[in-house]
Amino acid sequence: MNISIVGAGYVGLVTGVSLAEIGHNVVCIDTNKEKIEMLKIFKSPIYEPELEELISKNVKEGRLSFTHSYEEGFNNSNVIFIAVGTPSKENGKADLSAIENVASHISNFIKSNVIVVIKSTVPVGTNEYIKELLDKTNNSRFTIDIVSNPEFLREGSAINDIFNGDRIIIGAENNKASRVVEELYKPFNIPIFTTSIRSAEMIKYASNAFLATKISFINEISNLCEKLGANIDDVAIGMGKDKRIGNSFLNAGIGYGGSCFPKDTSALVQIAGNVDHNFMLLKSVIEVNKKQQMSLIEKAKKRFTSLKDLKIALLGLSFKPNTDDIRDAASIVISEELLNLGATVTAYDPVATKQAKKILNKNIYFTDSIEDAIKKANCVFILTEWEEIKKFDLSKLTELMIEPIVFDGRNCFTINQVSAHIIEYHSMGKESVI
Ligand code: UGA
């Protein structure tokens, strides 16, 4: 099949590369020329394991190409995927301007009937609204069908997720269009669930909101564990053994971040509000997450009374490991608050430093190694559970820091591991080692 994908971000690029890998002819379109030039020389604009190899393989084998021109990109397509961003506006609403803009170009350049597949996360009803926009500009020259096909891949394991996903959701009002998209996905051999467009749109928000709820829930239990002398690691294992609960997404920590959960939870609260529904549970999930992001600072304040003039090393800046993405990462609010409180902040991340320098406060000292970040520090905050941090030789903390005090926001170490060293260790939902 000839497929165009608009938006060469996480979702668009990974989808495009994977559809090429299973044999389709794919053109990825992005209006950002710099991005397209990078991709043409097989450089991925985002850090994602396996992605660059697959880009270069599929371009060389003639199934994948890149362009910044809609005209060139839509020239030959039967199916157009829209995978542009839907960031949050100030009021939490999803900003649909990028999708509207793409839709405005489609009928100008298509040369046959097409199916437009919306992959971007959009409020319930948006696919229908975009279909109206398309019909307005189309003048009935060609038939344009619309299909909602939300994406569930995770950053950092996107390629693996797309080839081994749990389900593919296809929302359509037209069976013919639905069958074409089902056919296109068949080689992945992943269960396909077809439903209405509105239900498909809702499945995406409901899934992300539920996962965010699971995280805020386990974080509240973790806060209780600290007060009541239980151990969150064991509590999560014990809970997860119940198949109805499941053992994933029960890692307590400093909350969720990234470009999806914060944005999608706020958007769903808004969507509910628009139909006079007060989504109290989800509002609490968001509040708990905000509080949780500050929990290491609260622990440090209790330990030191004042953080003024302390040197604090942040280890890990991305919102989770295996990505250079720091959008809505806890590191942003934590570093800002530490500077406000008068601390000196050093920071190290194995991959995200370049991105962090663009967004984080200019008064942070970025280092090229964990050792440099922790040298003569009064305490360490672990913000992301990178393998390099989990494998760090804890005896170096005693050697290099003024006092080897660790506040671990991601439970990278067990109490047993830590007890073998002369360090003070505060983590999430567990007793402190002093
Ligand atoms: C999330 C969903 O997991 C994907 O299914 C979805 O497709 C994607 O959003 C999206 O909407 O595009 P992602 O944001 O890449 O994917 O990251 P996750 O792995 O879900 O992690 C999100 C945040 O939750 C991270 O900050 C992570 O540290 C935190 N988290 C995750 C926890 O604090 N505890 C956990 O047990 C799991």
C-alpha cells in the first residue's frame, strides 16, 4: 500500500518506519525542513533504540522516504496517517491547530480516493470534526474516509511496542475503510479491535488516564508505607500477583511525566467538564502527581532544615529512562524549586543533557559523568532510573561527596544493596537507611 504519514515525531516516525518494515511504501512528511534533512541522511531527530537502524535499512531498500512537501508526500497515497502533536493549551484543552492545518492541505494534493487515519490523541468528536473540514474543502472530487487509530507505544521502547503491541484499535463508521486499515496492519499479527470512531478516541484517553491513576494510587500507598513501616516493593509485588490488578505500572516514585500522561489527563478533565461531568477521581490523580514530584524536596527539607547553599546533584533528567525527552519531567520542577531555595544544582543524564540545557534553568551545572556531578555534593537526588545510575558503584558516593546522602526518587537500590555501604539512603515507600 502507498502510505503517507504526516508528522515525523515519535508516533509518526516509528509508525512510518514500522509500516515500511512490513512491506508498505511509506512517505513521511514533516514541515520542519531541518528534521527532514537529518532523516534523509539516516539520522533520527529523537533518541529511540533501534530506530536509526530501521530508518537506514528501509530507505536503502526503497520503501521509506522523507519530504517536507505535502504535494510530493500526498501524490501517490491511498492512506494518509496524521500523527502531529496535540499539546495542551493553558486551560488544559488539546490544541488541534496542527491537525486542522494538515487537514487543510489534504484535498489540494490528493490524486485519488484516500483514507485519512488519525493517530494523534484527540478529544472525542475530533475525527468527525476533521471529516467535516475535509469534506468542505474536497468539493466531492474524491472520497475521503476517516478512521481513528490511536497509538499506544511508549517512548524508549517504541519499536518493540509497535511490533509486539497488545492491541490495535480501529474506529470507523465505514466498514470498507476499516477493512483497508485492518489489512494494512495484518502483518504485525496483533489482535485488532474495531469499534466506533468516538469509542476509539475514548479508549486512548481512558487508557492513559487509567495508567496515570495506577501510578498516583501506588504513590499514595507508598507515602502510607513510609508512615506505617511497610515496604512498597513488597506491597506492589503482593498486589500485582492478583491478575485483576496486574504487576505492571506499580513502581512508586516521584510521579509520572512526559508528553502524554500530564497532557492527556488534563485534556480528559476538560473533555468531561465540557459535558458537565466533574471527573473528581482524575483531578485527584493530577493533584497527587504534582505533590509527588516535590516529595524528594520535602524529604530533604526535613533532613537538612534549610537547603540554602547546599550542593545538590541531580542524577537523571529525562522523564523516564531510554529517552532524551524531558517534557514535563520531574527534573524541571525539582531543579527550579531547589534553585529557588538557594541550593547549587549539578546535573547529569546519560542521554538527555542536550535537551535539558534547552529547557532547564541556566544556573544548573551540567556534567559529563555521575562522578563529576556528585563531587563535593551535600546530597544526591535520583530522578530517573537509568541503568548507568542503577549500576553505579555506591562506594564512590562515600569517596566523592561531602556527606554520602541519597534521596532516591525511583527506588533504584534495595535496602540490602545500600546497607553494605556507609551511606544515608532515603527512598520512596521504604524505611530510610541511616
Ligand atoms: C504512555 C503510555 O504508556 C503509552 O501506552 C502511550 O501510547 C503514550 O503514553 C502516549 O500517549 O503516546 P510514555 O509517556 O512513553 O507512554 O511513558 P510510560 O512508560 O507510560 O511512562 C510515563 C511516566 O510514568 C514516566 O514518567 C514513568 O516514570 C512513570 N511511571 C511509569 C511510574 O512512575 N511508575 C510506573 O510504574 C510506570
